[in-house]
Amino acid sequence: MGDTARRIRECLKARGLDWPAAILDFPSLTSTNDLAKERAREGASEWSVITADEQTAGRGRQGHGWASPPGNLFLSVILRPHLGPRQALLIPLAAGVAIAEAVGELGVEARLKWPNDVLADGKKLAGILVEGSGLGTAEASVVVGVGMNLTMTADEAPSEIRESAISIRALSGRAVGVDTAASAVLARLTVWYHALGRKGPDAVLGAWREWSIDWWGQRVEARLGASVLHGLARRVDEQGALVLAQDDGTEVALLSGDVRELRLLDQRQR
Ligand code: BTN
């Protein structure tokens, strides 16, 4: 166990959590999600955690990259859900709630943009990449990958996200360590993952709505592969899909896996 992993475990212990599985840290990985998926296939137990000081090929949703310079959080957790299909679909939203709460503990107020972009001051502070395999089988695994900008400066950010990304340090003036951030994320993730199993979808959906940016009733644009849809953002349904009311009056439910980009067409994002 490396130093980061030991410190994360100690932070968790200080919060009363005896972490039930391995925590592994690496100086550099292509992507913590890639290694976590490999370890999950090899049988790693639920709640195994992989972190890296930097990623050389960090991945975001929908084939985007994720800028991964040292000093920021890159963490993946292996889950082995024994949840019904309705609950399993909501793991990404449950993770969003967990990360928003963790960010709050770090002194920054976050909001969630569907499906689970974590924004602060209207900019991207953290992102979540949930990847499942073998769902419906006894070997099912879900990897929840979390990237959080702790210290990233505009100079370190690639030019395409320089204007749209923000870090905890830029917002709060505080230098939060990877161990503190990781333990907050892991602790809140246990709460919301268990809530999904024990309290059911409505508890998670209710919490997600509380954290969501207030854009209901406003016009949005959703890009899905080659097509572009416009409509009023109505609600998030019980499957975690975004319901849009289109101009012809019909409603369409968009699944997060199908939507490449989503943006508000007027700029009242709060
Ligand atoms: C997004 O908002 O597009 C999701 C970004 C997820 C980034 C994290 S960093 C840790 C884990 N490893 C990856 O390659 N991606 C996720």
C-alpha cells in the first residue's frame, strides 16, 4: 500500500469507516477506470478502490478525455450491485449526489447537471464515469470513476476546457489533499449506494433533484450521436432519464448513455 492509499484509509478511519476492501494507489495510470475494470474482471471485491496521482489517458463520458494532471483526484471504485434493474440504472445519479455532498464538505457548493456533471460557479468541478459489465449475472460489476479538480489551474487545463473548468482551490482558496477529497467521496458514496438498495429509487431521485441546477421548464439542446433535439427540460423520470417536451408537444425520455452534450439554450443556469 502506497502513502496515498494509507492516508485515505486513515481519513476514512477517522470518520468511523473501516474500509472493507483494498485501496491501491499508483503514481501514473492511463485511466483508473481501465485498471478497476480489469481488476473487477479478475474478481476484485466490492469497494476495491484504485487511485492515481495522474492519468495519461483519463476518460470522460461519451468518448471525451479527462484532463488529469497531478494534484487532482482520480479515483475508481468497484461495486458489485445486487440491485434490481430500476435501482441499478440510478447508480450514476446516486454517485452524483454523493460527489455533490463530498464537495460541500470540502467547502464548495456544487450543483448537478444531468446526468452527473458536478458544477460550481457554473463550471465543471468534477465528473463521474460509470461503467458496468456483466450486468444481470452473478459476476456483475460497476466501476464508478470520479475525477475532481482540486488544484488544477487555468495554465494546466487544456485550452478547450480552460474557460469551462474550475477547481476547489480556485473557488475556496483552500488546498485540499487527495486523501481528504477521496475519503469524503468514498464515505458519501457508501451512504447513497446503500440508500439505493435500502430506501429505493425515490430517495435517490429526490436527493438528486435537490442538487440539480434549476433549469426545469427551460429550453435545452441535447446532442445524441448525429441528431440534435431541442425542447423544454421537464423532469428526470424514475429511470434517471431526462424528459424533454418537444415543440410538437410530444415528450421524449433521454437516457444518459445516449446523450453526448446537453446545454441550456438561454444562459440562466443557476
Ligand atoms: C465526465 O464528466 O465526462 C466524466 C469524467 C470522469 C473522470 C474520472 S477520473 C477517474 C476515472 N478514470 C477515468 O479515466 N475517468 C474517470
